[in-house]
Amino acid sequence: MTTTLKKAYFCIKYLLMIQRIQTLFLIISAILIGILFALPFAEIAKDAVVYLFNSKGILLDGVVKQSGFVVIAIITIILAVSVFAIFDFKNRKRQIMTILLNIVLKLVLLGILVFYSYFLFSGAQISLKVGMVFPLLAIVFDYLAISGIRKDEALIRSIDRIR
């Protein structure tokens, strides 16, 4: 019976963290990054041939021409760091540092996406897709989460001062 109560307590404790707005911002950010596995980033037209750039790489008629292993690896690392940041709500300072690391990783991901789109094909016509915007939106939600965590920290410090 005690193990059942411990499991219930554990579930309730982690469900209660969702009530914090910064946790919702972090979840939305992680979902936006997770969706990148399914969305295209750009269409690249060069010499009357249209390439599709997504997380698998650069494709021509469904055949991989340039591997996207680096993109998949960075997206996976970002998701792992996001999940860690979501469940690290007890240590707010470390949570902020983790989110800042995540923002840097998302900027690196954007840099890689731009490199694959623009610099790999010089002189090509590039049509950006919605997948390029999702890392920027995720960065905005990360920033909102950091501001919420800082407000919580300030509230706790003010309560400690009153005692």
C-alpha cells in the first residue's frame, strides 16, 4: 500500500508543476521543436530541379542527396535538454542556465538550417517553409519561461524577507 501512495504522490507532485506558466511555456517550446521532425524547412530550386530540405536532409524525389544527421542530432539534443529543464523546477537557477543552453542550441540549429539552405547551394532560389520559424518561436517561449522563473524567484525572496 505504501508504494502505491508513493507513486500517487510522485504523479501528483509532477502534475502540480504544470500549473506554473513557465512550465507551460517550456512544454510549448519542446513541442515546437519536436514538430520539426515532420516539417520541411525549405525548398531549393537550382537548375530546374527542386530539392526539399527537412530533418532527413536534402531530398530529391524522396532520395536523400545530403544527409541531415546533424540536424536530427541537434533537434534530439534540444529535446533532451528541454525535458530536463521542464523537470528541473526545484532548482530555479540551474533551470534558467539549462534554458539558456537550450536557446544557444536553438540558435546553432538555426545557423545550420541557414547553412544547409543558402550556402550549400550557391545561386539557388530558396523558398523558406514554416519549419524555419519554429526555432525562433521556441526561443521566444524559452525567454518567457525565464522571465516567469525570475518572477517566482523574486516572489520567494520577498517572502523570505518578510519572515
